[in-house]
Amino acid sequence: MEKMFETAVRQKYRYPFKGMISTEDLWDLSLSNLDAVFKVLNAEKKQSEEESLLSVKSDKDTALDNKIAIVRYIVSVKLDEREKAAKAAEVKAQREKILSIMANKQEADLANKSIEELKAMLEELK
């Protein structure tokens, strides 16, 4: 994949999205916009395959295949990042819930102490 990105940058690949955008700009697109770019590239590929009388791949076909692979890769990375962020948010919410319950239990434990125990605790804090 690294080689493909190098090729994309060196050959200045452009992708159809509100005009033309560069490979780097793909990272800024939403998943739905990336899907739209993929659909246009895929339609180009199908048209290219239909028009050819020969099964020889041209440089244009190779570039198109690379562009499609790059868009797929970026989508997979973004989906993975989204999944990790959702999992992190879930873990954070669970952690906050546990901390809240612990605080409530500590408060209840403190509230159940006798007056003498509370006075002793206050004396220790001085």
C-alpha cells in the first residue's frame, strides 16, 4: 500500500469530487463522500473494461485500479478509526459509571459512621 501512495503522489492522481481533488484531500472527506468518489471511479472502470477490445492494461487502467484501491484503503482506515472511537467512548462511559458508583458507596460508608468515628476522622485532618 505504501508503494501505491508513493505512486499516487508522484503521478499526482486526481479524484472526481466537486471538481478534482488530490490523494491527500481524500483523508478529509466523509465516508459518504468517499463512497461517492468510489462510485465514480468504479463507473469509469466498468466503462473502460467495456470499451476495450484487448485485455491489455493501459497506464490509465492501472492508475484507475490504484485510485480505487486507495479509496478503499482510506475507507477501511476511517471505519476502523470510527469503531475504535466508539469502543473508547463506551469504555469511558463505563469507567465514569463505575467511578460514580464507587463515590456513592464511599459517601454511604461515610454516612453510616458513628459520630465518634466522624469526630476522630476530623481530628486526623487537623
